[in-house]
Amino acid sequence: MHIFNLKFMNKKIVLLLIIVISISSCKKDDPIYDINQIQSHSYNANKNKLKSASQYISILYANLFQKALSPNELVEITRCIESVGDKELVHEVIISNFMNKEGVTIPSDSLMREDLNLFIEDTYKRFFVRDITEAEREYFLNFFASHPNVSSEMVYTAFSLSNEYQFY
Amino acid sequence: MKRRNFLKNAALGTTAISMPFLLPGGRLFAATGSAMADHVVFVAFAGGVRQQESVLQRYLLDSQDYPSEGNIMYNLLNGNAPDEKIVYGTDGTVEGDTPIPKILSQSLESQGTIFKEMISSHAGHYGGLNTLLTGNYQYTQGLNSKSQMPTIFEYARRHLGVPASKVWYIGNGIGNSIPLLDYSIHPDYGSQYGANFLAPTITFGADGFKHLKNAKVYHPEEELDPMYKMKYFLDNIWYSQGKAIPNIGNTDEEKYEIKEFFKEMFEKTEQGIIAHPPVNGGELNSIGYACEVMKRFKPKITVVYLSSVDSCHNNFTSYLQNLHRADHGVGHLWDFIQNQIPEMSGNTAIILAPEQGRNLESNNIADANGFKGYDHSDANTRRVFGMMAGPGIQSNESRGSEGNPQGDLLHITPTIAEILGFKQEVLNTGLVANNQSLFDLI
């Protein structure tokens, strides 16, 4: 009885080994073409809805202050936006008011200049919720190099005013 | 851009604002017609006005069956004020017992032409205002949506080549879709020809003081210029793949000028020296800021919208007071133009018309004086008046009478165009419902 069991166990082990070897031997490696994965659709294509005044201002506030805008202030600022026809102009005035307030969270200029590459990558993610393209990186690195006095506040203001930031 | 260049451009922009516009070829950008005036101020008067208490001067007689008649709009109309049961004034011994002193030595009716009985085919404020500003009855026009037909602002900017900062639309608030009429959604016109809308009692009110007043003053050369450069780059990338954003087309110089204006208004408001009418507060403050806009920008077209008399639904006393105050505001506006803005004095025309009338029958809602209120839904709502004064406009002329209407709110847009000398261009578009101006009816 004991000998019979031993033989049976050996058969099972051999069978298991055959299965394992046959499965692993059939596995095919993924092809490697030595090129990077790229995004085939446009970066902005999914942003096709214009933010309402209250959406824009609440997102902007959260972005700059890293906290939510109070409902009362949201209503007040929205009313201010609606009271002026030129939206670009009134946005600029509101943003510059924000920049004058305490609590706005912006990297210091020295931190920005320490690693411009990282700063602009982070800025694109923070405002546009997407990766920077190489053309955009090239432009900004050149721009920062030719404009040594450009501050992080100025960059944030430009992004806040940009048309892409008006859409989601 | 160097600071000197920026300031030079700003100065040039300001000069351009106050000078005739030149085409690239050097030709004066003038329309085919000859202009009667360089500026038009149109007051969409008061917000639903009954003929009975305005041009017919029946005060409490028709509305409340109380035998007191008279003129409570004596800056606009000829006629003696009521002498009994005075409730339309400011508060004295009792509420409303003190009529506001007259501002104009000669009423606008005497100075110009009045159409005592005109037709309005809309019974809603926004629809009526649409008609006044587009020359069309857009019966499918809903609230909370922009006009489908071009506004007078767009006609002026497109056909006269007027810069954005020369076309202003002053609202007494942001309710009832008022801000939406700064431009239409018509495919041939739109935001790029829009007006600068401003609801000054909000912009320079408590909300504005809290969220707009403390704007940083960025250095034009070292801060604004690089910021705009970065923004333009970002926008150019976006345009290649994204959607366009409505923009009324103020140039950088015009924006700078408007921001300077905002700064000045906050300072003047704090100091209490805005050009408000002698009696002010409420929507009369919109008149004061409209005066400031005109003083600074000398607009080709200024539209001022007033609507406080809409309290007539449930407070007839307030309606009378607001009618009287609106008259006071218009008197101040016209007086200010003639005496405080030399560049506009003598070459500005004023037009007034309510966007609709009000009912003949009351709704039986009584106010504190026991006066019944009036809505706007029956045939009497179609009855309105209109008037105009200024260079080339016949004085002491009266057209139409009760039972003999002459003129329609559709005539207002072509009238503004005719005064500014580009009526034919507007008619050639085929987009206005009526080819006649009020002048054609005289």
C-alpha cells in the first residue's frame, strides 16, 4: 500500500512538472521596438467645456490657496465677475487681488530658479492637469533664461489667465 | 516693452479713444450717412412704465381712483406737478412727501421730440430690452440666453469701426439677464464687437471693495509685459487644439485705461465724490457711475438701463417714487453731459424709452398706502412713450397721442444708427425688423 502511494505521488509530481514546463515554455516576450510610448491624441482635446464664473473662481482659489473658497466669498466674487463685461480684464483684477492676500501658496522665486524644469512641469500639472510637451518646455526654459526677473507669481498669473485654464 | 513705450502706447490708445478712427489706408472711417451727433446716450427708462402715470400725467387718478393728477417727471415732461396726496418724493415729515427739485431748466420734451404713444410688443423686461437694443421682436428669446440678433453695440463697432472702450452698457444690476445683452450670438457679429458692460453698483459696491479694490499694481514693463507674453504663448498653443473664448476686444492699452478707471472709481467712491445725482442711492448710483464712464471715455454709444419701477407689482408707492427718481437721474445725466463733459456737450443726443408698459387693470395687491399694484401682461403693457433730444433733433415736437400711436420700439435701433450716421449700413444687413427710424415718422 505504501509503495503504491509512493509511485502514485511520483506520477503526480512528474505530471505537474510537465504542465509547469509546458506553460512556461509557451510564454512569448513582448516585442521591444526601442521607441518611447507617446500620447497619440491631442493634449487639450478633452477640455471642451467652458468653466462657469463660479467654477473658474473656486478652482482658481483652491489652486492658489490650497483650500476651498467659502460659499459666501464664491457668491461675492462671482457677482463681481458678472458685473464686468470684459471677463479677461476682471479675471486679471481678481487674480491680482488674490496675489495680494495672505495665504497664497506659490513656490518661492529661488526655489523656482533652482530647478526650472521641475517648476514648469509642476505648473502645467497644477493648472492644466496634464504633462508639458517638449515644445512648451523648450519655450519656457528659453523664456526664463531670457527673462531672469520673471517670478513664480507672474508665471502663475499667466497660467491663471490663459484660455486653456478657462476650459475643463 | 519698455515702460516709456507702454506709456506711449497707452497715451496713443487714449488718444485713439477720443479721436476719429482711421482705416489703414488713412481714410476717415466714416459711415455713408452724415452723423447728427458724435455721441448717443440711450436710457432704457425705468423698467415697465404705465402711460397713465408718465406722459398722461394722471398720477393717482387712473390707477387708484383718487382725484389727484399731475406730472411727476418734470425733467422729462412739460406739466405741473400734482399738488395733493404727495407720496412720490423723498422722505420729509412723512414718507415721500418731498418732491425732488427739478434739475433741467427746460424739459427734455421741450428740448426735443416726444412720441407720446408708441408700441411695445413685448410684455417682459428682457424681451423688451432685446427689442430696444436689436431692433427686433425676438419672441423665442429666452431669459438667460444671449440675443440671437446683433445689438446696436455690434453694429456700431463693426460698421463704424468703434473701439471697445467707446461703447458702454451700464446696467443697474446683474439680474434678469441684463449683462447678457453686451453682444449677441449672431454668427456675423458676436463678442468681438461687444460693448463694455458694467454694473457699477456691484463692481464698486461692497463686493467690489472686498474682491477688486486691492488689485496689485503690476509694473507695465517688468511685470505685465512678460505675463502677457507667457499668456499669449499659452493661448496660441490652446488655439491650435482648443475652443475660442468670447472676448470683446479691449486692447492692452484699453484694458490698462479701464483698470485705471476702476482704481479711480474706488478712490472716488471712498471719498464720496462720484458724480451721483443730488438725490442718490440705489439705481441712481448707476447714473453717477455712468457719468464717470462718459467723462473718462467719451463713448460713442452709452446705454443705461434702469428698472427700479418694477416694484409696481406689489408697491405702487415705490413705483411712483422710483419713476420720479428715474426722471431726476436722467435730468442729472443730461445736465452733467452739457456742463461737465465739454467733449460731449452740444454734440450728444439722448434717447429714452421704457422697454414695456404696464397693465390697465391692477392685481389688487395693496401697499402700505392702500395703493393697488400693476403687473405687465394686458394690452396696456403695449403702450409706451419715447423721446429724443440733441443736435439736429426737432425741439418742441410731439407726435402721436392716446388712441393714435406713432412709433414702435423697433424704431430705436435704426434711430441711434441714423444719429450716428450709419443707418443705411444697419439696414443693409437685413437684420433689423423695421427699416424706419423715428425720424422717418416725423
